[in-house]
Amino acid sequence: AAEEDGARRLADKESAKKEKTRRQEQLEARRVAEIERVEEARRLAKEKEKERARLALAESKRVEEAWRLAKEKEKERVLVVSKIERAAEEDGARRLADKESAKKEKTRRQEQLEARRVAEIERVEEARRLAKEKEKERARLALAESKRVEEAWRLAKEKEKERVLVVSKIE
């Protein structure tokens, strides 16, 4: 009976050791899985931020291209006006009334061109302003996402500390 009791106690100790090892392995696996999940969330947040930055850069390039095209159009308009002016100056046979009419037409066209140029510049500046506002909003959202991931990471660490404390109490 004493041998059986000793064998039973030895088997109970072995069983307790195996159970303790199994619980520790489970806790470690959970901790590793939680860390991997948080790291994946961080990686995804970084990828999102890179994509936002790429989109903001593309938007900025689009606005710059629109600005460049507006400048080119203005240069073409000035060139056309100067050609018209030269032609009017070379034609000395026109009557005085035609010259006055041409001046009025030229003034009208210049005013039209100036109004169009101002409107185009205002439109491009508005597009730039909107692009900057979009970028500020994207940065604000990225910061909020980053804070959320950091909070999740902190909570995961706290949970791990609690688990370790519970395991050590159980042991």
C-alpha cells in the first residue's frame, strides 16, 4: 500500500508538472499571438500612412501641373495680344476710327484676358488650399490611428502582466 501510495504521489507530481508546463506554454502562445496581432496592426497603420502620403504627393503634383498649365495659357494669351498689337501698328492705312475701334477692342480683350487669368489663378489657389486641408485631415486621422494602436499595445502589455501575475499566483 505504501509503494502504491508513493507511486500515486509520484504520478500526481508528474501530472501537476505536466499541467503547469502546459499552462505556461498556453500563456506563452497567447502572449506571442497578441504581440503578433499588435505588430500586424502597427504594420498596417504604417502602410496606410505611406499610402496617404503617396496620395497627398500625387494631389500636390496635380495642383502644380494645373498651375503650370495656367501659366502657359497666360503666356499664349499675351503672345496673341502682342501679335495683334504688332499687326495693328504695321497697318498704317487704317482710318483713325478703325484705330480707335481697335484700341477699344484691345482693351476689352485685355480686360477679358485679365479676368480669365485672375479666375484661373483663384481656382488653382482654391485647389491648393483644399489639397492642404485634405492633407491636414489625413495627418490627423493617421495620428489618431497611431494613438489607437499604441493604446492597444499598452493594453496588451497590461494583460500580459496580469496573466503572468495570475500564473505566478497559481504556481
